[in-house]
Amino acid sequence: MNKPLKLIKIGNSTGVILPKDVLAHLNLAQGDEVYVREESDGRISLDPYNADFARKMELAEQIMREDRDILRVLAK
């Protein structure tokens, strides 16, 4: 699926309208939340919001911030 989407002004923010087929592909409906994440290759992906996954990501990011020096040594 490769579609150009137009960015629109929504108040002081910018939004994008997702076509019906994209919503169906993501199994989303109006009012649902999506999780935006950056892939290792720099691409951005949209996934249906998953509260459990979001909590795990928050914990992982907290650990990475707190233990940055340890992780840097382990990465060598």
C-alpha cells in the first residue's frame, strides 16, 4: 500500500486523514488510539495502540535513560 496523504491544519496542530482502507488494514476505527514508533532504519510506523506494549516501552526507555553507561559498556 503506497498512498500520498495530505497534511491538514487542526487547531494549532497538524493532522492527517487516513482513508477507510488504511483504517481497515490497521483494524482501527474513529476514536481509537495509535502507537507511533521509529523503526531501527529510521522509518515511522503506526500500530494499533496496545496499553501493555506502551507500558513495556515506557519501562524500557526508563531503564535505557537510567543505565545508559552500563548499556554502553555492554554494547561493546
